[in-house]
Amino acid sequence: MPYILLLLGLVLAIVGLYRFFLGANAHQIKSMFLSIAAAAVALAALFLTLTGRLPVAIAVLTALWPIAVSYYKSKKLDDGVKASHLPMNEAEAYEVLGLKQGAGEDDIKSAHLRLMKKLHPDAAGSDWIAQKINAARDLLIKP
């Protein structure tokens, strides 16, 4: 009976992961793998501690600490600075969109669309660049 429950749990986990991967973007998949890695390290440290190898557990955690700190700092930089909060004047906005001063609204919209197709986060671009492009468009096209 326990094997049947284990098999059922494994099948449900595989189906759940399959459904997750169907609708996930690259950032979500990366976050999932990093979460699994962090949980594995925590379980390994707990196992080492419970089996009387506390110095080894401390050594493993100490060795992995710089990696965790560098990831946290890079994540904080990615999420902490939003392009919409960066000060931008009209000259910079035209430069971001690749336009000359005084371009019309249609030119601004077409440049925005062209750049977003090329640099959107779903098309191997970055969130920061897409936010910068959107902020430039919002600054130049006033309601």
C-alpha cells in the first residue's frame, strides 16, 4: 500500500511539473530550480547535522554563502530599480526610442512597437530595458 501511495504521489508531481512548464516563463523556471536547490542544500545540512556531522554541515553552508549573497544582490538590483522611477528628460526619451527631437506621436508609437518586439523580456530582452522603453513612450506621449 505505501508503494502505491508513493507511485501516485510521483505521478501527480510529474503531471504538476508538466503543467507548470507549459505555462511558465524563463524567470519562473529559474526561480523554481533555485528554490529546489536551496531546499536540497537545507535538507543536506539538516541530514548532516542529525547524523552527527555538524562541522561538515557548517562547512557546506559556509562554502555556499557567497553564492547566495551574490544571487540576492543581483536579484535586488534587478527588482529594486524600476525604469519608471529613473529620472528621464525628453532628450533621453527620444534617445531611448532612437528618434530625433520633435518626432510625432505616430513615430513614437511605431518606434516603441519596433523596440518592444525586438527587446521584450519574452523575446530574450530584459525587464529593465522594456521598462525604460515604456517610460520613454509615456513621457513623450502625454494624455
